[in-house]
Amino acid sequence: MSDQTPRRPTAFSLEPDEPARRPERARAPASFDDRIVLTPDADDPFIETTLAGPLPTALEEARPRRRRFSFAKLAIGALGLLLSLAIGLWIDRLVTDLFSRNDLLGWLAIGAAATVVLALLAIVVREMVGIMRLNAVQALKQRAAEAALSADTKTARATVLALTDHLAARAETARGRERLKQTKGEIIDAGPLLQLAERELLQPLDREARALILNASKRVSIVTAVSPRALVDLGYVIFESARLIRAMAELYGGRPGTLGMLRLFRDVLAHLAVTGSIAVGDSLVQQLLGHGLASKLSARLGEGVVNGLMTARIGIAAMDLCRPMPFAALRRPGIGDFIGDLAPTRTRDGEPRD
């Protein structure tokens, strides 16, 4: 047992709590309008930022490049003229030699040369018609923009009539053309008239264009996710992008030839180069799918999603270039419209779900 004696109980007196202090007088109302300073969006660190970096913003509208004089074009034209003269001299010498041997062989060579010339002329005419269609689309878009800015009803009516004639071959615009015919003369303002034409004529085509972009992006995403070689990925992305650009041009009435397709493809690539392409990497996948989720996905799946989004961006740029009217009454699609269909989302327990 311990030798220490237990401590005797002791009583303590507790002082009552002090009552809450009240202000001596009520605070007079005050206005804070002059004291609040709003931070600009450009300086706000919490806007459009994540742990992985800046989020993808809205894409700038694609516009065709200006055609300027260049010495490279002059050199290519002069070289083409020299090659044409050389080929002509070679054909003339060949025909002369064949005539010296046998008249039948000479006439056969002349017939073959005439066939080649006619075929080349047909190809040139076809390419020129295709380029003229693309130029007509751009001219129509420019007229619509100028009519909307000038608010000239006469110019707007002429633009709507030209747009109706341009899309007369599309079956999707039949109801819209009938609706415009029924409301002819009822709308006297240029702005509402152009907006009505855009809704009635281009809305069904825009829906089909979104479907084309989404289907092409899904195919690219799946193929690049399962392909064994990076060269196969690159080749399929180029093939699918070219097919998407041609389908977009034909949808809006462009129908370009080979040279027109090359020009469209160059304009799309130039737009992507100017605005900056989507970076391929784990940081982008983290931005789109959520921080930490990218580490749970395979690298091939992440590459497939990024390639699909790149194809969607190419399709949106082609849509801007091929559409005969600028977006005004209808909303322009963006990358965010396709992320939900290409990128996996999370379930409630945090696991990725297709």
C-alpha cells in the first residue's frame, strides 16, 4: 500500500459567463459598390485552369487563306510550262518517226495523242468547276455576312435566294425551302430573314455534319486504340480526315475536285497550325477525363481519345470552311460536344465507364 494520504475533496466556485456584448448602436446601412473590385478573367487563376494545365477553350472559326502571289507559284508554273513543251516536242518527234516507218502507226499515234489531250482538258475543266464551287460557297458566306452587317433587306433577300438555289439539290432542305416560300414577303428585316434561312436550310445539314464528325472521330478513336503500329495510326487518321473533309464539302454543296480537296485540306491544316493543335499527352487526358483517372486507363485508350478529338477538331474546321453561311442563329459546335461520346466517364464508385 502507498504511504501517501488521499487528497481531500475541494469545492470550487464557478463565475457565471459574461453575457454577450451588444453593440452600442446599430450599424448604418452602407453600399459596397465602390469597394468591390472585380478581377478580370484573364488575371483570375481559377478560370480555365486545372491541376494539369489550361482547359481546351472554344475553337476559333476557320477561314480560308488569302491567295497571294508567291515566287514559288511562279517557279512551279514556269517549270510546268517547260515540261509541257518538252512533252509536246517528244510527241511530235515520235509521231514523225512513226509516219516515216508506217502511215498507219503515225495516224494511230495522232489518235492516242488527241485522246490524251481531250482527257487532260476534261480533267482541267472538272477541277476548275470544283474550285469555282468552293469559291461560290465563300462568296455566298461573304454576302451573308455583309447583308447581316448592313441590314439591307434587298441584299438579304438576294442572299437567301442564292442560298436556296445553291442547296436546291439537297433533299434535307426541301421542307426549309417550302417554309421560306410560304413566309416570303412576311419578314421585312434583313437580320431575322437571314436567321430564318439559316435555321430552315442549314439546321438539318448541321445535324448531319455533326453526325459525320462524331462517326469519323469514333472510328479513329477505336482504330488507333487497337492498332499495333504508330504508322498505321498516322495513315488511318490522314485517310479518315480526308474522307471527312470531302464529305463535309459535298454535304454543303461544294463537291470539290482533287485540287479543291488539296486546297481545303491545306486550309484546315493551316488553321490548326495557327490556332494550335491539341497536345498529345497524359496531361490532356487528365484535363478531359479527370485528374488521376488517366493513370487508371491504358495508354492506347488515351491515345485513341486524343486522336478522336483531333479528328473532331479537323471536322469542325472543315465545317467552318464549307458552310455557306456563318454561324449566327445556330450554335457553332465545339470540342466539348464530342468529349462525352469519345471519352470514358466515371461511375459512382470512381471507376472508369465507357
